Amino acid sequence: MLEIRLNNCKKAIEVCEANQKATNSPSVWQSYEEELILLRKQLGELECQMDKTWDSSQETWTETKLK
């Protein structure tokens, strides 16, 4: 589930960047920029969660393997 949210966030960033490049209006460009800031923050948080999930699963796997 986390992988899907991560991928969706990356796609949303791609779409916003493309729309931002296509606009001629400074106010619309700024709106996209604000959205991109939020999406990039969310992406960072999701990647952090993924790292924590990966670390936890590795620890569990190692503990199981050692028993």
C-alpha cells in the first residue's frame, strides 16, 4: 500500500511539473510551485516511512534467520 502512495505522489509531481512548464501565467505557476513543495515534502515523508518499514522487515528477517 505504501508503494502505491509513493508512486502516486511521484506521478503527481511529474504532472504538476509538466503543467507548471506549460503555463504562461505567473500566478498559476506559483500555485503549481506551492503544490510541488507540498508534494515533495509528502514524498520525503513516504520515503522515510518506506525506509523504516524496510529496516523493520530486515531486522525481523535477521532475527528469524538466527533462531
